[in-house]
Amino acid sequence: MGTQVRPPDTYRRRLWAVAVGQYGYVTTHDAAELGVPAVELRKLAQRGFLERVGRGVYRFPDCPVTEPAEYMEAVLWAGEGAALSHDAVLALHDLGFANPSTIRVTVSRRVRKTHPRRDVTLIQAVLPNEDLTTYEGIPSTTVARALLDVRGLLMPSRLREAASAARELGLLLAGEYDRVLAGLEAAG
């Protein structure tokens, strides 16, 4: 039995290992954490191994595209501490017949850039930790928070249906469900 040859550690392999868990996306921040200089991202893009999708965000074109990828892209593009929010969280879970024309992302600091496709809306707000979670690897607000945040964007009957469906799917605990229904009733 011969010794197993391990493939060489390359910048591309390091970035790929992160990208697989992020729907094919890597950021300059990810690269820095891996010890990959930002210039190497640009070189990989020039050679066709990466696509630049926005400032500081790249995608491996050979990584399969799945439905949640656009949500991950929006959050990564918005930067550190960003979270998918509002009706985008509901759409991620197929709740409330949400089909947003824009992906809403909440950021805790001011972000001065425009998404290349212009279908991402940034909402500046500092959210408490209990309103933040991760769904399918995507930093997000909780479903409970999202349901309360979309009052006025979706019809109340759809929000109640979405809350019930979320409860059945285990996305809302009993106390959260009661709190959401009370918040929806208070809003009219």
C-alpha cells in the first residue's frame, strides 16, 4: 500500500472550502481570515476561476446554483453583521406567499453602496441578539422578528397564516407564536 498524496494547499482550495458552505460565494473578508491576499481574488477572477459579483464578493462559477444563493449573496454583499430580514426571511421559508421584488437585509451600520442588480434594500437597525439566527447557513432575523417587521407589507390574514405555518414547521415556539399573534393583532 502506497502513501496517499495530499493535494497542495492553494489559495483556490482554501477559498473553495469556505465557498461550499456559502452557496459558492467568498468575500475579501473570508480571504483575509484564510491568509489569502485580496489581490489573489482578483487574479482568480481574471483567470475565470471566480466571478466578481459585487464589491468584495466573488462566486465560484462551477459551484451549483441553488435557490437560497441570492439571499446569501445579498447578506455577504452588505457586509459584516448583516442579516436577511423582513419578507426575504419569509420567502426563504416559503411562508406567507411572500415574493419580494427586493431582498431586504438589515445592517447595524451605515452602508454606502448600491447592489449591482439594485434588488437589495438595506435597512439600518441595531437588532438584539435574540432576534438574530442563521437559517440554511444564512445570517437572518428570526421568523418571529420577520413576521412582525412585515406588518404593513403583507395582508394581516397572510401574516396569521404564515405564523401558523411557521409554528407547524417548528420555526416558532409556542411563546413566540403567541407574541407574534399579539403583535399582529395590535397592529390591526
